[in-house]
Amino acid sequence: MEGRFDAIVLGVGAMGSAACYHLARRGLKVLGIEQFEIGHDRGSSHGRSRVIRKAYFEDPRYVPLLHSAYRMWQELSEQQGGGLIHLTGCLNLGPADHVCVAGARRSATEHELPFEALDCAEVKRRWPALSPDADDVGIFETDAGFLRPEACIAAHVEAATRRGCRFETSCRVVAWKAGGSAVLVETERGRFECGRLVITAGPWLPQIVSVLGAPLRIERQVQAWFRPTAPGLVERGRLPVFIHFIGDRAFYCIPSFDESGLKAARHHGGAITTPEEVDRTIHPGDEAEVRAYLANHLPSANGPMIGAEVCLYTNTPDEHFIIDWHPEHRGVLLAGGFSGHGFKFSPVVGQALSELAVDGRTPQPIEFLSLRRFTA
């Protein structure tokens, strides 16, 4: 036996790094196991920036979790000397009756979030770089912006390490088995035992856990960066983060803030794949769809593509998260299905997982994320 721990976390990405931190903060002896290096680009927790917002078109039930996540991000950023979270505002753009635009307004209204409802003319006046469609309106919230994902994960790992958490990287899990009061985890590097196992394996979750009650779907997504033709119009401070809903498609952009350029991508709609079979090559068609969007709606950013990366969205059938105990093993916690909109929640998810592991319950409002919704 290579070691006995109070808790082991499988997968040290966004959620796993936060879970390690909060478990170690509770005084537990914790081991985090990652099959690659921490901060790798094989899953969905990379790409220099991730949107953070509260006017949540997906579901108003996420907003209380976001209040907690914002507070934790600010605290972690202050501990690290700043730089993890940047508030630029977020514009939800599209027809007033679009389900996502209406959803953003609903969340903001229901939770009394400060926001502005803007017509097309006002959107163009405030942000001259944008060319919305004639029937577009905007729901703009100032308390929104972007996170630096690689730096956020590194900050959680560093804070966890300071509290005694041990990390094993480039370490592949071969098998795990729960029985009695202990869980055994077998890796290529040896066997470990723990009282609680927390699985936050992203697109590898379906391979590790055979009984979920809901199939997870993995999408290939491409995020790209462009050198603006008019940088002054699309840099941080002049352009907010925005999400543009056009029919059944959505595109998002994050303004320029460093030499990597403006980030632009389509949200969802990628090919269904697996972590082993995903095509990580960037093809002309990957660029073409996003470039066509920029040409029509953000021409000031439609310069050379200076970078692109593939990431993996891991989604549940209803596109809500899973945070729950394994249905067959009470000592095993599952957290998955976060891709597309989950990164911003990682500190509050990490805290909820630590509370479940230590106390058996959490005050966080996560009942709607239970596996029971798929089997009821």
C-alpha cells in the first residue's frame, strides 16, 4: 500500500483542484491524482480565459451558487496577489424572444441583479465594434467578465499544497474499488486507500464510472484567437465579454487583454467524440464558421487567426451538472457534466464536495443537480 488518505480526488482540473483545496482546508489528509500534468490542454479547463456571469440564462437556480463562487474567486485572487478574475461586463445579445436572452433577463430580475436592457441602437452606440442584427436587444450586466483558467487551477493547487495536500501527476488510474469503510485506488504508480473518493475526471468520467443513470456526451469544441484590425475597439475596457444568440447558434467573444488576441468561438454544436478519438487538428472549417461570424458582427476583430485549440465539452442530457454520491457506493462522490458553462463554479463546487465528504451534506443549493433526476 502506497498510502492512506482521508480523501482522494481523481482529476485535478477545475473542479478537482478546488476540491483538493477545500478538503485540505478542512484539515483532511488529501491526495490529488492527475493523469497528465496539472494545467494540461486535453480536457476543458484551458484556453487563457473563461466567462464568468450571474444573469444566468441556463437556469435561475444557478445564481445563488454564483454569488458564492464570486466571493471565493475574489478571496483566492487576493491571496494570489490578484489577476484571476477580471470584470468587463457581459452582454447577452439576440432577439428579445430568444430563450437565452429571455432567460438572462429572467435570472437577473428574479435575483435582483443589476442589469440594463438595451435596444439595438444603444448597443451600437456603446460598443461601436459590434454590428448586431436589426432585431437584436442586449441584456447587459456589469458584474461579469472572465477568469484566467490556468492561473485559477494553479492557485487552487498552490493553496491546497500549502495546507498539506499531496499531488501525483502523470499518474494513470487503473481501477478503483469501494468496500466497507474504505476505497482502494490502483494506479500505475501503486495502490492508495481513502475514506472518501471524489471523482472529477471531466471527459474521462464515463470511463471511470460505469453506473451514472445518465449518458454523458462529449463534444469537440474549438476556441480561436484573432489579431484585431482595430485593436482599440475590441480590447478590455472598450468591449465587454459578450454572447450572441443567432437562431439555434451562439457565439461568444472575450476582448483582447494580452498578446494572444481576441478570443472567439461557437458555443456548442461540435462533433460528438471521446477523449481518445477526438481530432485535435485545427481544420480550415473550424476557422471559417467563426470568421464568418466576426466578418458580419465584429469586423474590427476579423484579422489573422493567431491561435486555436481544441477542448472537450462533457454534457449531461439536460446540460446541467452532476454533483452526487455514486448510486452504488456511498463513499464515492461524482462531479461532472460541467463543460460549456461550469468552470466559473469550481470553487463553490469544490466546497460543496468537501462538505459532502466530511459532513455528509452541504448547505449549497445543489438538489437540482442530483442523479435522481435521471432515474425518477
